[in-house]
Amino acid sequence: MDTDARRPEPALRPANGTPVGGRKPPRVRIIPGGPILVEGPVEVVLDDGATVTSDRFLVALCACRRSRAFPFCDTSHRRRVRTTPPDGETPA
Ligand code: FES
């Protein structure tokens, strides 16, 4: 028996596999080190209760909190601190 309380219950489905209510469940894809991709349009509720919407067919939600367009990803997650000197330079 699964006792992990953090794991959500699976969606209720009739025996034939058709989702309840006839709607296809929205697909969410988590990109490691990147955004969370959600089939749009979406309405996002922020920490302060404000809502923002996107009408795009695929919405990238920021998971790193570095985006200047938070809650939407602006690709800031790609910027990394250089750990090795550029070619031709010696380490300090
Ligand atoms: S996940 Fe892309 S900017 Fe945060």
C-alpha cells in the first residue's frame, strides 16, 4: 500500500479510460533546470492573490524564480556563473 501523502491521488476515470467530464486533462511537463510547460491558456494565481493569464497554447512557467517576467519563463534559467576562465585568461 502506498502511504506517501505527498503523491496526489490519480484522477478518477471510468473503466473505459475516458476522463470524467469528457475533457482531456491539461498536460504539464517539468523541464529539469528549466520551466514547467503547461498547455494553455492558463490563469496563474500569484502569492499575493493576483492573477495573470496567458492565451498561448503552451505556457512556460518559471520554476527558478530568476525570470523578470515571473511567473512566466524568460529563459533566465539558462544564464550560469562561469566557473572556468575564458580561453586565453589565467585563473586569479
Ligand atoms: S525557469 Fe526559465 S527563467 Fe526561471
